[in-house]
Amino acid sequence: MFGLDARRRYTTSNESRSSNGQIMQRILVIDDDRSVRTANRTLLEHEGFEVIAAEEGRAGLEALETTPFHVVIVDIFMPGMDGLE
């Protein structure tokens, strides 16, 4: 299993770079609980990741259609569309 420091060595045209020029890994967090979204965003951004957060499954799918992500973190117990659909 790769740790958080296992950065990829190739680039795509939609990548963001940090102020020191390093590629920022993009993570999508999908969770209906605002405090969980905020906590995940704060922790991951502090570790140097670019974080996009969605409050429900459909918004997460829309984000996936337009933006490439390296990792998706999904709450599996959400109203409407759960994280397993």
C-alpha cells in the first residue's frame, strides 16, 4: 500500500501546482456531514493536497465528470445516493 508521500511521477494538463512547483494531488471528498467534509478538507489541505468537497452523491458524480481526481473519499451512508451506488 502506498503512503501519503507516494506522489506520482507523471502529469496531466489539469493538474494544480503548489507554490514551490510540486504537483498537488487532487482528492474528492463526498460526505453529507458538513463537519466531516470540513475536517477532511482541513487535514488533507494541511498535508498539501488539493481538495474538492461535495455534499451529496450527485454533486460528487458531476465533479468526477469534469475534473480528474487521484483519490475519492466517499461516505457510504448518505441520503438519496449512497457511496456504494
